[in-house]
Amino acid sequence: MTNGDDSSTGRSGRVWADGCYDMVHFGHANSLRQAKLLGEYLIVGVHSDEEIHQHKGAPPVFNEDERYTMVRGIKWVDEVVEGAPYVTTIETLDKYNCDFCAHGNDITTTADGHDTYEAVKIAKRYKEVERTQGVSTTDLVGRMLLMTREHFRRGAKEYTVDQDANSSQLATDSKARSPWTGMSQFLPTTQRILQFSEGKAPSPDAKIVYVAGAFDVMHPGHLKFLEKASQLGDFLIVGLHTDPIVNMYKGSNYPIMNLHERVLSVLACKYVSEVVIGAPYAVSPELLDHFNISVVAHGKTPLCKDPETKKDPYEEPRKRGIFQELESGSDLTTDKVVFRIIARRQEYEERNRRKEQKELDIYTAQQAAKLLEREKN
């Protein structure tokens, strides 16, 4: 181990955090941000597909390679350990020279119901960080499962799925019973945005790159695109479209995540310098001049006409000769992520049901123990 707290900062040296990190969202990022604040170097262990399936009863939506990629893209992460054991042990902390393990104030258990952090808690090498209310992977899966209630259209193709009035009620209702899964609505604040933001302005001679889109449910395709866009200059600005604009060009139940959620998810990416919240669909002369943009990039996805002018939304950067089309190198899209879940709808619904029931059982037992303790005193 290291020598504990750094006398100059009051922070311990090396911190361990681990988890599934499936469909990485701003809640994951916020827990890792808090973990990094506890030390100088953050190591994140990511579980394998096999172990997740064993303990959760269903495979993750993103495979292990995709999850490793996503966690490496979070700006507070210093190192990723692939295939980390599902149960956190003292041996694991010692192997990676970590002082302690950090985890959110929710409950993670093995297939047989044991706390995966029991050993490090007993050894007093465990610190808790605050769970981000209003978001979880279970909740996001639930949102996507709701898409099975209607036709799902993309271009010339139509995907028809069973309409089920009882489909996926878990983790989509604000009255969800579990205190950890879908507990409450996400309430954005300026403080949270400041915590996620770099807070740095570009230098006067910086080459500024601009990209825009929905960036709904961040996935490796987004991450690779943002990495390549960042390599075109010194400072990457991401324009995030409003929910109505995203719905205009995506249709159906999109966006899955609202604008405030998408802002934090994008800000957590290590390639992003700044975000324009509610960016216009058309890249205007005023926007280019205001941010002194040198390069405007867009992926291979089809473009709609600007609903107001009926023109190409990238007409102005094309005129200026600063437009570039980028190939991310990944064919993964948000649509494909949704279809992964829809294809295994019953399996994921059952996983959600079991997860919430397990959490409810644990919470009920905890409350009963607290009541008993109060009665003794």
C-alpha cells in the first residue's frame, strides 16, 4: 500500500473502484468523480461478461470490450483493470497497491445475496460516495423497453414488436419501490454542471473544433467519434440539441435521455472541452464567430434539412471550407443499442424485476434492524 493520506492535500494516494459499468452514464461518471476526489490516482476494475451474467442473471447490454472502452473515456479515470473480480477483496486492493475501495451508497450483492464489499468494509478499507439520484442502468434499460409498445421506424425499415401494456414497469416509474433503482427524478443543478466541467477557456491561439448532435445514451461509437474530432484541433466544443430537435430528426421515443442528462454524460468524456447546451440545429455564422471555430465535424449519419430554413444545417461551415466528415470506425448507434435490449426484452425485464426485489429485500431488512436497535436503546 501507499503511505495513506497525502499531507499536502489530505487525500489518500491510490483509490480502487469497480463495477459492471454497463451503458455508462453520468451516474457512473459522478461516482468515479467523487472517488477521484478521495485520492490522487483512480484505478477502476470492470467485471467480465461471464461474471455479470453469473451474478445478475442476464448479460450486460454492452460487452466487456465496449465497457472497458467507455470507462477509459471518463476523464477522472487513470487506469482500467479488465476482468476485475465481482467480489472485492483485500488481495485485489493490495495487488494494485490501493489504500481503499470507493463505492456508491447502494447495495451490490452476489448471486447468493452476499455484499460484494463485505471484506473491505470489515477491514475498514472502504469509503462510500453519494449515489446520483434519478439514473441507473436499470432505469435506462426500462426506458428502452418502453419502446416495445409501438412501431419503431428508421428510414425504409419498420420494426414491429409486441405491444404489452405491462411491459417494463420497473425502474421507469417515479414510484419504483427500491430506494436505489429508479428512486427519484434526476434534478439538475448548476453546481453539478460545474463539477463535471473542465472550467477552462481555450487559449487565444487554440484551434477550436465544433461538433453537434444528440449524443443520446453514450456508447463506444460516440466516444470514438469524439476522440477523432478532438484530434482535429486543441479544444473540442460539443453542441447538444434540445429534446424537441432530437425528436424531430430521430422520432419515436427519442431522446432516451433528456438534455440535462446528456449534458453531464458528454461533459464526463475526457475528449470534450466544452458543451453548448441546447445548440441550434443549423450551424450559424453567429455560432462560428462567437466561439471562433476553425473546424466543424460531423459523422456519417444522415442529415435532415433545417426545419426553419429547409436548408443543409452545415451550409455555412461548408461555405467557409471548414467542414469535415469523420468516420468514427464504429458502426454502433443508439438505435442498435435499443434493438439489443428489445431483442432480449423478457430477459432484461426479468433481470430488472429480480434486481429491484433483491434491493427491496435488503432495504426492508436494514430498516427492521434499525428499528430493533432503536427499541433496544
